[in-house]
Amino acid sequence: MENKFKLEIHLKQHTPIIHFQHAQPGATLRATEVKPKLDRFIRENFKRLFISAEDHFLYSKLDLFEPSEKKQSSYKLSINREGTEKPNEYYLASYLKGELQNRLAQHDKDYLHGTAFFAQENESSKVFPKVDLTNGIDGFNLEAYQSLPKLGLLETGKIKLTIFSFDKDILSIISKSIPYFFAYENFGTRQNKGFGCFSVVDPKPLESMDTMIKKLFPVFAAKVELTNLSSDAMQRLQKIMETIQSDYKLLKSGKNPKENRGKYSKSLLFSYAVTRNIPVRWEKRKIKQQINAGKFELENSPVPLQYTNQDIGPVEDDANKRNWDDPAKGYKYQFIRAMLGLAEQYEFLTSRRDSNGREAKYVVKVEAHSPAIQRFKSPVLFKIHNNTIYLIAEDVNSAMLNQGFNFGLELKIGKNISKANGHKMPLDSINTPESFNMKEFLTYALQKGKGELSDYKPL
């Protein structure tokens, strides 16, 4: 007999969720993450998505989705796996040498590399000890692998959400909203780079994914359908996640020859800024100017930065003049990379190694003047639905505009921050733009990036 106080929703998972509870039986999408996001989504979006007379009657109940420590929630949510087989488990890395890929394969461990996941390097070094066959060490430590803080989990069966409420209007609001909610949100770590994508499959949504995405992201929405993907789940996901990481790098930071088959590709954000009516140079050049004018030394010798093609550009007086001086008219510098999300630090390559062969890098720590914007979610999001990648965006949060940032500099030798100089170097403060047109930028990027960026088609 149907329970009129209960709503059941079935989900399909499209990409791994990066899970910190991966070792626990039944680990899957967490209700503690879903419920607060669902409450907020309904409060902020229900009225603009649902406008019929019947929907207007439900508006008075939206206050029940406002969280309060003094008020009990108007519904309960539980999430359970329905499949009997364990979820597929993935070791995740931004870079994984072929030798390490082979070690994982030899131990029947799936992996995804070339992804936007950079964490747990120290823990990963324990997973791959130096091979010593004499002492029975084959280069893979299973215990260290199982103890990793995070792995990617992908459920192959359905996931069931059960929502219980004595208020039928609450169930009606959730029933209407939830297909759009899962089209809007990703879950777990590195959400904006395509991890943790789910969609409602039962009851079948009334509108297509394209239609829902277009309604949810009126600022900008585009898609590319990947073809000729492998039937092997790991290889298929590998291609999808590599595509996202490659496209996002091209949008925000550009790609160096090492990661781009010997070719240098300028950041599309950089190119967009310097081709505006009032050209803007990004903070990266200003920071590099100050680094090269500084006093950092390694073993009594200066540590110069590597010079890249991105250090010159369309607003140079002489594109062949490879130095760090601005022209007499000067440049307007802004912290434009923050428009695509705020990183805690940046690393710049140098042309130096120490006597032990360790690479020297500069580490630039980013600190906002205002504590309220220390962490800032990127307004650009990638979503995966079957074999389709959606590139979608919202407007930049107004709190991020015209904000000052400080930059601190340290020298990194190998994996260690060097203390040899006994100091950190403070760099000049730089402000974010006073305004930023996200739709204009991404429209420019799709046109400018043809041949290098995936062939996204605006919805």
C-alpha cells in the first residue's frame, strides 16, 4: 500500500564522488551534504522555476525549508544504495606516471589521472614505496592505499532517496524541485570540475537535462557530447575527466608545453582581459615582476623565473621584447584569475635546481583583505550527464568584485619550503576587477579557443 507520507526518488550516478568515508560499508552520497543544499536550493529557486497557480499555493510553505536550531525540520531524508555489488573505487591523481599506473593495474585498482584532484600527496607516497623485490616490496602498499583519506566511489546500481514528511505540500515541493536540484548541484570534493554528478531517473523528470540546465543557468550554458568513448568504465571516465581538466586549464591558467604535447597555450581569461577596450594585465605578470626584482637566492645564486609566452601579449609595445619592464604608458593590473575561483596559492617554475637536483619553485600565498571572501566557489561548473559535458556558469559573486588581495612569497625546494633566506617576501596588493561579464567572457572563450577547447555548443 502506498505511503502518502513518503516520497522515493531513484538516482543514477555519472561520475565518482570523492569520498572521505570510502572505507565504510554502504558509503555513498551523504544525506548530511544533500539536505542543507536541497533546503537552500528550494528557498532560492522554487519561485523562479515553478510559476503556475498550483505552485503559488505552495509558496507559503517555503519558509519551512529555512534551517533553524530551534525548529525541527519539516522532513527527514535518508539515502541508501540499492545495488548488491560494491561501488567502483578509483584512485585519483592530477598526475600519475606510467610506472605507477602499472602498479595499480597489477593490483586490480582502478584509477583516474590528469584530473582536478591534487590532494594527499604525502599519503600517496606511502602507497607507492620503492620497489625492492628481494624484500618482497613490489611497489604497492595495500594497507596505505586503504588508509587514503579520499578515494573516488562510483555506484553502478541505483541510489534511493527516501523523504518522509507528514505535510503533503512539503513532499510536493520536493518532488517538483529534486530533478532540477540534481541537475544544478554536484557533490563531494572538487565538485566544480565534474566529480559527484547525479541525476534523477525515477520518477522520470518531466523536462530534459538540456531544458533544466538552461533554466537553471541563464547566464551561460553550453554542452559537448563526447563520441567514440570506450565501453570500459575506467577508460570512459578517464577521457571525460581529462577533457574537463584540459578545458578548465585553458580557460583559467593556460597550458605549458609539458602538459600540452610541447605546445604553449595562453589562458583564454588572459587573452580576454588584454583585448578589452581598456586592456587589463593579470596579476601573474605583476607578481613575476616583483619576484625577479627580489633577493631570493639558492646556494648563493639568484633564482630567476622561467619566462613563458604568456608573459608577453597583445598589449606589449614590442611582442619580441622579452623583459619584465612595462611600457611608458604602463598597464592596469587586476587579480582576474579570482573571477574563476579563488586558490589558496600559486606555484611558479624557475630555471634552477639545487646541488641535489631538486627543482626550485616560487610559492605565492593568496590572502584576501576581507575574511568574508577567504574561500570563494568558482562560478564556472562542469556537469556530466551520460556522455555529455555541460559547461555552465553563474555571475561572479558581487562580494568578489573590487576586493584587495595580498600575496606572500616563499621559495620551495623539492617538496619543502626553503627557510634558508629566513624570510617571506610580501608582494604588492592587487584588486579584483570592479565588474566582470561572465557571459561575455565564456562566449569569447568558445570562439577564441576553437581547435583547442572542446567544441561546446551554447544551449
